[in-house]
Amino acid sequence: MPQLRKYATRADQQASYRSRRALSERALLATKGLPPLPAIPTLPGTARWSAMLAQAHLLLCAASDEMQSYHDDRSEQWQDSPKAEEMLARLEALQDTIDQLQGIA
């Protein structure tokens, strides 16, 4: 029995592939909470960039909160140790980064 072709021409097959790929990319952006890319690649994606910066801000704030909670939950002896001082230095650097990011957004 001869195999039936799904597409009449190779061009139809390529068009279908490009369509499936575009749908897949849009679905991936949607799962990340990002708006779709601009239709014309040379147009700025300011809405997309703003969403990405907002996500970065949320992640950095979550990391900062977790680090602060970790520090606060430790004993006083640990909090006076060099490891705690190192962690507080990293936490302070993270806070500075969050402040800088707010200036961008």
C-alpha cells in the first residue's frame, strides 16, 4: 500500500513546521509569564524587558528574604562567626543589586 503524503509540497511542509515552531515559542514565553516577542524583530520589546526585570526583582527579593531568614534562625554563636559575616556581606551586596535593579525598572 503506498504511503500517503501529509503535505502536497515541500513548501507546505516547511510552512507547517514554521507555524508549529512559532506556537511552541509563544507557549514557552507564556509559561515564563513573558509577553510575546514583537512582530517585527527590530521593534523594541519594552513590555517584555519590563516583565523580565520584574521577574528578576522578584527572584532577587526571594533570595534575600531566604538568606535573611537563614541568618536569623541560627544561634548567636553562629551569628558571631566568620561564616555569618561572609553571608551578611553577600546579603548586603544582594541588597545593593536589588536597589540598582529598581533604578533600571
